[in-house]
Amino acid sequence: MLITALRAGSTRLREATVVEFGGSEHVIFLSSLPLEFDDKVRIERDRNGATADGKVIAVQYHEGRKAVAVRFLQGPCAWVTQP
């Protein structure tokens, strides 16, 4: 999955990551991007190009790693739970 931080300006911050937990309305992943509470992101699935926009609802730091929880903005997103 690709994560893009949606911020004002021309700089696009992106990274590839793995979903640690995915549901129809939320997703949790590890990230090295400078994401904070209330930031907006675009989530893209590698295989079929499906995308969803979301908002960061939680960030947890633990032993040098950062877990990010995102809620989808357009409602349930079924493709996140598909293999």
C-alpha cells in the first residue's frame, strides 16, 4: 500500500507500507512520514490502483516506531479488507 500525505504545497510525501490492521472504516499502519493527528492522507492499493482518502485519528510512538490510525473520509472502504 502507498501512503501520500495530503498537505498544501508542491511537495508530496509518500511511502510504501503494510497494513497492520484494516477494517471497512479504519486502517492502522507503521509509518516514517511526519504524520500527526488530523492530517489527511491518500491510501493506494498497489495491485488494482484503488484509492481512499482518510484523516489521521491517532498516532502512537513506541521504541522508535510510529503507528498511525486513519479513518476513511468517504465512509466504508471494502477493498482494504480484501486479500
